[in-house]
Amino acid sequence: MSVTRRQLFRYTGAAASAVVLGDLLAACGSAAPLKPSGSITGTLEIFSWWTAGGEADGLEEMFKIYKKNYPNVEIKNSAVAGGAGTNAKAVLATRMQGGKPPDSFQVHAGQELVSTWVKAGKMDPITSIWNEQGWDSVMPKDLKTIVSANGEIWSVPVNVHRGNALWYNVKILKDNNITAPTTLDEFFSAMDKLKGKVPAPLALGSKGNWQISMLLENNIVATAGADAYRGLFNGKTAWTDAKVKQGVSATKRMFDYINTDHTTIDWDEAAGRVTKGQSAFTIMGDWAKGYFTALNLKPNTDFGAAAAPGTKGTYMIVCDTFGLPKGAPNAEAAKTWIKVCGSQEGQAAFNPKKGSIPARTDVSKDIFDAVAQQFIDDFKKDSLTPSIAHGSAAPEAFASAMNDEMGTFVQKKDDTATAANLAKLADQYLKA
């Protein structure tokens, strides 16, 4: 099995730099299968923020596989509601700093993992598990790179999400003679056409503000391009660049079409507005597809998907992983959980429910719907960009500060002030 070359990013310190990595490893089938065992006992506490439809269903599928293979372990699901982990990360930080970690927790690959928990000495490496399971033969080299630091591997990727996805109500677009927009100009033309015909053409749920950060990072890719976007994190692109400012202005313009109650709802409720015909579009990661399919909605019949306006040919990567906290109460059970997360069986069961595509290269494409199959093909050839909002591109401190700025931005709609403030935050957090 051969796969194409593609660009991603290697992390050094607190900043990300774009590099061309080698060919992805072929899925040669030598990865070790799960080894059922009744000798592992006790309670396994899994911490995540997967509580919405689709993501919770996917997590439950992995729990079923775990219970089948390790029947004498009781699973404690300590999921904390809140999109992108806004609430969960605060709870986790308190527990980790207080010396009371869960057995394993969900964490985004990249700086959210490395600069937060690895740097603080709060994780144990999983390099021996990775090697024992033979994951080099089925995991892309670029994904391995972003979960590695200091010569060790720190977590296992369970999926790959697309952050730059546009979701739409097929019927609304058909009734109004609108095709899925591919550029920002086409998008705003559709918005103007729909204004007054639906309560809010663009559905937004902005609890925690990270959803607005997603809009902005996608719009910067749309106006400045993938190379310039990646350059924001290695010093090659200035945050004061005119095209970056255009991305800020495009985001401001989107605010004219959103629902007025966006601060009171989360991403899944915004997706629900699309399913109910209250909005035509929402821009959200492909976990939204997991939400749609959990409602038994059919892709390309009830809902459609495309790259976010202006970002065709790019793939905003969001990767969920699980690692081994130092001092995990039941480390042996945690290690077997990590094996389930990285297994072919686990990823084949989890990803169709979650809405994501597998991190492994040997999971059959045939088990996925048409949208996921298209995303799998896009992932292999598109220019990859790391998400700020989901912990890959920048340290948590910058992402958090950016979220706060987005909360001010959506209220005041001052794109000049926001562009200037983002440049100041970059000077503060990205130049160390």
C-alpha cells in the first residue's frame, strides 16, 4: 500500500514550523492485535470531553471493545461537557496539579500535549507500548512526530479530524438555487441571498469562544494561504500582514449573519439549527458529522459538506490522542486502554461514530460514508495546517488568550483592534 507525500509541521519548543516529512509508512499489517486478558483488574478512569451525540457514541464503542478484551476492569467515564474541552481542561489541570490524575485522558496532539503536560513532567512515555504494538507500520510518520518530544512518544492518535469544514442543509440550498460555496465571495453572496429567509444563515455556538477562533484560523488560511498561515508559528509570517488582517475582517463580516444567542449555545446546538432548517450553514470540525449521523441523517441527502470557504486544497488538522499520566492510579489498565485506542479494531469502531477518519492507515475506507471517504482522500493530498483552537499550532496560553480576544471581537466587531491585539499576543506567547 503506497501513499503520497504531504506537508505537515514539526514542533520545537513552543512554536510550530512547517517541514516536508518523508513518505508515510505503508500499512504492512505487522501491527500487533489486542491480547485479551482477565488478569487486569480494578477501575479504569477515562477523562474526556466527549458528551455530545456521535463523539459519546464513538467513545462507547471503544469501551465495548475494552470490556470484551479486559472483562475484569470497570470503566469509569469521567467525561466533562463543553466543546473543545473548555471545561474539561480546567478540571484536568486542577487534578493533574493536585496529584490526582485520571488513568488516561484525551488531549490534542501537538502543543496542547507537549508544552502543557510533557514539559511539566506530568506524563510517562508510551514509547515501549508503541514499539510493542508495531504502530510504526500503520501510523503516519507525521502523526508520530507531533506526539513525540525529547526522543520519546507520549500519546497515541485515535483519529484525524478536519477543522475547516462547511456543513449545510441540502434542502435550503436547493430551494434557494444555491450551490455549496467554495470561495469567501461565493459564501457571502449565499449569505445575502438567505438573509431574511432563515432566522440566521450561519449557525454559531460560541460558548468558550474557541468556535470563533476556528472561524478565524480558517479565514486566515482562505485569505493568506496555507504557507503563510503556517508561517505565523515559525516567524516567517507577521501577524500584522495585510492578508492576515483580511482574514480578521472576513470573520467580522460573518458576524452579520449569525444567530444572536450564539454565546449561550455550543457547537452541537448550532449544528442542530442547521438540521432544523433554522440556519443554512455552520462551520465546524467534522465531529459535526458524528452529530448529524447520530440523528440518522444522511450525507448528501439531509446534510452536505465541503471545505470551509476559500480553504479548498487545505486540511486543518485536529488530532485526538490518549496518553499515560505519571502516577496513574491503575497504570496497567491505562496501558491496555492505550492499546485499544491504537488498535485497528478500536479505530474502526470509533471513527465512523465520531465523524473523524482513522489515524491508522490500514482501516478500510469502505466502512465510512461518502463524506468521510472524500475527507480521507483529501487528507492524503491536501496541504495540512495545524489548528490553533485545538492545540496543535500554538501553546495553550496563546490559544486561551486568543479565545478571550475572540469573545471581545464578536461583541465589539472591531477588526482593527483585534488584529493589533493578536499581534501583541503573538509577541507575548509565540516568540519565547
